[in-house]
Amino acid sequence: EVVANVIVTMVGGQETTTNLIGNGLLTLLRQPDQLDRLRADPSLVASAVEELLRYESPSQHTARLAPAGAVLGGTDIAEGAAVIAVMGAANRDPERFEHPDRLDIGRQDNRHLAFGWAAHFCFGAPLARMEGQIVFEALLARFPELALDPDHAIQWRPNLGLRGLTALHVIAP
């Protein structure tokens, strides 16, 4: 069990951080107003990482067993029933986020579910946040002209749980 948990932790941490960086960079390159805003004010990098996690969550859903019976959205859920929490959808919930489909790297109230919640909160979240901040600060400082390579199509990996690209082709003229 310990070995299995170590493997899941290593793979989970590597995969989700890679996807945070790839998805985040793609999102910024597709939304030049927000990219320019971040370049003009690098102090927004922590907020930008949180917004990128919300907007394009690397981990889309998780399965759990209901610890007790409940009614959710008018549906009865029995104790022990398998349920799937779709964090990607929750992070775009218009009842929770104003203009949920708009990227706003300065979003103030941004308590997203990209890292789960409560007892199921990712213990690697502080490391992932730090890695994302370091990467985005370095990329934007070192490559001020970074752009998507128009000769390559965007291709998402065929994985329903982990949202990530097969590759992200960029140019730095």
C-alpha cells in the first residue's frame, strides 16, 4: 500500500504540474490581453497561477464513495454509492464565479477546486503552485516574444481525468 501510494503521488505530482504549465501557457498565448497584463505586472504571477488552475484544471474529476446518504441537486445518493466530483465543471460554476468562462489573472475570490477540498486536498499543492510561479516568471522574462507555432495544431491527450496536451509547439522569434 505504501509503495502504491508513493507511485500515485509521484505520477500525480509530475502529471498535474506538467499539465498546469502546458495548459496555462496555451491559455495565456490564446488570450494576449491577459498575457500582456502579466508581462506588464509580474507581481500577478501567484494570482495568475491560481486562475490558470481554475480556468483549465489539470485534474478534471475524481471518484469517491459517499460516506453517508445525501440529496444533491434533487438526486438521492445512497451511502457507499460511487460518485464522481467534476472539478473542471465546479471551477466554471456561474453560481460560484462571476464570469466563469473569462480568464482573469487578477481574480480576487478564487477558491477553486483544482487541488480538491478538505480531507481530499492535494498535499502537493504548495509545491505545484511554487513550480508554476517559477516557470511562468522565467518563461515570460526570458521569452518576451513567445507565441504559438502556427504550423502545429493543438492536440489534447485522450484522458478524461487529466487534461493536458500531447505537446505545445511555440516559437520565440
